Amino acid sequence: MELFFTPSSCINDETLELTDQEARHFAQVFRKREGDSFWVTDGEGTLYTAQCVSIGKRTVEARISKRTFTGQTPPHTILAIGVLKKKDRLETAIEKAVELGVSGIILLNTQHTEKGGISEQRLRSICISAIKQSQRVWLPAIHVNLKPDDVLRQFPDHRYIIAHEKGNDNTPIRELTTGSKDILFIGPEGGFSPSEVDMIRTSGGVIVSLGDYRLRAETAAIAGLSQLLI
Ligand code: SAH
């Protein structure tokens, strides 16, 4: 069955509403009709089964027949990725990270970050599409414009994993033990500066290798997250 998204503010005890893009998708892309059943998530862990009552121009009203809350299960893994100059590559990294099951996305402003980036609204809509695609019920938390030291300050209880291509003593990522709250740091096109790597390492970060070859940032993100999340 198809999964739609609506924020908890559009959900009442017995009814819910899809609005704007979700309502258009419902009627025009999926060609749903009154009486049809469908799934909805609020992105906060609840899956609703609903039946369409009416289709308006910009809203779809539905009656809730079932609600199931799913507690968020570990691992809690956040992707912290340097803002990439090429917007489509950054969007790919985020989409794939959400499909793989990250609990959060941090867009990093690093020393080698060039101008670029995507708006928070665009980021949210990529995340919403990706949770629907992968039929997830938790929408990752989004943090934009954090410097690496902001991340260390704001997430003191996480394990920091820095994907870094240089150095012979990097730990292969598959050798890490699982189960903790992780932040995987992936650099922008220009990589992390030596002082950024040092700072994260001094705060307990572990430097990991994703193999002997230089990957593009979005490939590195997918490769690293696959190891941590699947
Ligand atoms: N020119 C940059 C390359 C950046 S690649 C440099 O010299 O540092 C973008 C990011 O992808 C890197 O910062 C790193 O986080 C990750 N990455 C790419 N290949 C990797 C590898 N083989 N092992 C670990 N991380 C890698």
C-alpha cells in the first residue's frame, strides 16, 4: 500500500488531512479515489491506516482506521556531510542516507566548503520523499550550517567517525563495533582540513578508511552508512 506523509498538526483523534503536494500526489499521481485505503506517517514514529473520505483541490480528508506507534530502534546514526558545491550530488547523498536509515542529517560548514548548499525546505522535502520511498516512519532531524566544533558541542554523547582518505593507520570501517550513537563525518569536495581532522580526533573521534581509492563525497557517504546501518 502507498505511504503518504502528513505532519502531526494535521492529525486528529479520528481523522487526518493531506495537504498541498501530498494531496496532489494522492489524487493525480496515485489516482486514489474516495473510499480508497492508504498508509500515512507523521514522521514521528506512527503509521496510520486511513480511508479517504473526500478529495478537495488542495486537501484530502481521511478517516483513521488504525494507528501503530513504532519506537525508534538503534542504531542512531547521523550523517554530517560537508556542503557540496554540486547541489545534485548533495541531494543524492541526503536521499540515500535517509533511505539507509539515518536518524539525522547535519550540513557541515567546513574550512574547504565552497558556496552552495540547499534550503532547509528543500532538504525537508527530500527527506520526506525518501522516508516514503523506504517506508520509514521517522523523519530524520535536520541541522544546517554547523561547523565541526558546533557538532562536537551539540552532540557530546555520540561517537565521531571521520571518513578520511589519507593516512595508513585508518581503521577499516567494518572493524568498528556497532550499537552506539554515531556521527559519520564526510568531507566536501576539498576534504577536511588537517586541523578539522585533529580537532575531531582529539575529541575522541576515530578515523576510518573506506578503501584505498578516493571516492566522491556522496559515494563515501553511501558506502560508510551501508556499513554502519545495514
Ligand atoms: N580532495 C579531497 C577528497 C575529498 S573526497 C581530499 O584530498 O581530501 C570527499 C570526502 O569523501 C572526504 O573528505 C572523505 O570524508 C570521503 N572519502 C572519499 N574517499 C574516501 C576513502 N577512500 N576513505 C575514507 N573516506 C573517503
